[in-house]
Amino acid sequence: MNAPPPLAPAVAALLDRAARPDIPDWRRTVIRLGGCTNPVHLVGSAVLVDTATGEALTDVDGSDPNGRRLLTACGNRRASVCPACSRVYQADTYQLVRAGLVGGKAVPDSVSEHPRVFATLTAPGFGPVHTRREQSGRVRPCRPRRDAKNCPHGVPLGCSERHAPDDPRLGEPLCPRCYNYAGAVLWQSCAGLLWHRFGIELRREIARRAGLSRAELADVARLSYTKVAEYQRRGLVHFHAVVRLDGPDGPDSPPPSWASAALLADAVPAAVARVRFQAPGSAVVGTRVLRFGAQVDVRPVVASPAGERPAPGAVAGYIAKYTTKGAETAGAVDGRIRSAREMVLLPVRAHVLRMIGTCWWLGGLPAFAGLGLRRWAHMLGYGGHFSTKSRRYSTTLGELRRARAEHRAQEQRAALGLEGHPVAYVGQRRYAGRGYSPEAALLAASVREDGVPRGA
């Protein structure tokens, strides 16, 4: 009779852990992280102290099954790095965006009456690429070949195919040698500056339409926004944004009588058309004046009639979805590229590799040193924040996290019978590593599979 095969080391370690008396506390420690893939380890100690008397009430880490080693979630926003933490980040962003549309989280409900639009600003074209076009429910040819000519390299500048949604050629240039990779990378690196210029131009445009100067506009109205960057298949970002017009004190004050969603919707494309930014140049690649693409989509956000779109909840969900994504959606990589040798083994398609190589090439030229292109080569040149908001749009992610931490602290005090006591945590901790033991990694994987929320 053959002997059974040996258990995998991780399974054996889990069985060994299950036989120990501290298994309930250890299990709760791992489940509390909600399936975080790479938790941070902190060592030190903390004591719960009565702030009125100075008496130490309890040692918070006295029964820690990890030996006074606190495991805390990594908090990474990217779903490709940590699905569990990205879900929390996405939920927080949803609440942040929604609060700026319908109120809540210290934002008055009256904000739902303020003019607001959902706008999409795109990147310009840097050469024809394979794309998927849908009209009236039907998939149209990528690029009609009527009167199509060949490029200087003999490649037809037309494509009559109807691409499937998962076609790997989507986003690929029809002729890679004609595609303006240097221009694409420079636009990407300056996209954040273009957004900043857009904000300035939009205020000018609104003031002009209202018959005011910019200084006079600031006395009667305030522009608030939140935005997120989304990567397209061609490797360039475009911005989705909620833009709202408030009174001078933000969401707490009503907008002026002349402010309307129609005025805001008309002002956005006009402001986009005037945005210009001169990128750094060199004798090798010349100088370029950067701008947004011609395609600008602007829709008023409606609050009441059911079935109309976009509604506040749909807009909040759409923006929150893209806060957990990065350049990997365009086929790039998660981690930073440290040397040119790493590019040889990158598991990316040819178009993405060319963009990464262009970042590395331009990043080595003195004229572009200030753009940090090599640092952001894995992001295809984009080094800006993926999700930003103006100061008075709504609450902040920090406030949402503090409220969640306070709620859990209250739950812990209630479990210790100290609810209502003036208490504080006193202690210090320091970084001591990352990751799980083999048996903890198995349990965390099962938590992710079951979708157990963090802190449960």
C-alpha cells in the first residue's frame, strides 16, 4: 500500500497552528485584515490609559498571538496589488464623490441643487490606432479604408476589421514607426499641468459668460471638482471629472442666480479648446505645444427623475471604479523599473514596451530631467495623482478613515467595558516587515475568496 503524499508545507503549518490554544485570537488577527495580500508589521506596545487619572487600564497587546507584533493592512489602492484594500479605497472614494453630489459627510443636502456636470477630457491623437467603434448597437470597422493610403513605410492607413472587445490589437498603432511616441510620452507627463490650466481657463470662461472679472467671480461663486484618471488601451490617460458651481463659501452657500448646469456644460468645452502648454524641448525632439483632444463629453448630473443619466450614484460609482486601476489596464506593469536591463524581460505588448522605452530615452536627456520620465516609465510617463479633488468639494479620504478608526476604537472600548470612560492609547510602534507566514497566507486567501469585510 502506497503512503499518502506529504502535505504542502503551508497546509501542515496551518494544521499545526490549529492545534494551539491561541488559534481563536490568531484567526481573528488575520480575518480582521479582510484578506489584505501584504500586511505591514509593526512592533512595540500600547496601553489604554484613563486620561482623567493617568491610570493604565489594560495592556492592549497583552494577549497578542503574534508576540506584540501588530499586523495592519497595506492600504494599497490598486486592485492588481491588493484586491482587499482596493475595495475599501473604492468604497471611500464612492462616498466622497457621492457626498459632493447629494450631501452627507458634513456636506449639506442643498448641494444637490447646485449646477454640476460630469465631464470627460481626452488625450489628442498621436497616430492612427486599432479601435473598436460601436454605432446603433453594431460594431463598425476600425478605420474605414475608403480612399485609404499607405504611410511612408508602406502600411495601409485604414483597417476594415470589426474588432472583438478582447482583441489584443486594440490600442496598437497601425504603423508603429509613424506613431509619435515622443509626443505621447511628453503629453502624458504634462497631463496634470494641462488639467491645472483647464481649471484656470474654466474660471475665466465662466466669468466671461457671467459678465464678471475673475476677481469678481471669486466673490460670488466657487468652482469645485473631483477627478480620476483612466488609462485607455493606447496607453494614454483621459480624465473623468465632476465639476460643480457653488457660492463663494463652497457647498454651504448657494450659487448665484445666473449659475446653471447649462452654462457650466457650455463653458467646459470652450475652456478645453483654449488650454495650451508648451512642453520642454530639445534639439533631438523639438518643442511641442500640448493640448487636450478634440473629443470632450459633458453631461449635466441630474438628481431627481428616475432613469435619467448620469445620476449621482452612477457617477460616483463610475469614478470610484477607476481609482483602483492603473497603467496595468493598458498592459503595463505594477512595479517601478530600476534599470534598462529590466525592460528586456517585461511581459508587455510591443506598443507598451515602446512607450516605456521612450520614457527611458527621453528621461536620459538633460532637457527632460525635470519630468522624471524614468521614474514613471512603468506608468508610461504619467506621474500625477489618479484621484484628486478641490478643497471644498466634499469630505476627504483622511476624514473617512479617521471616522472608521474611531468607530473601531469605540467597539474595542465597549468590548473591554470602558465605554464612556475618558481613555487614550499610549505607546509607540515601528516598522518590522511585511507579509504573512505560510499558514496565515492560506487563511487570508480564503478570506479574500469569501469577501469578508475588513474588521469583521
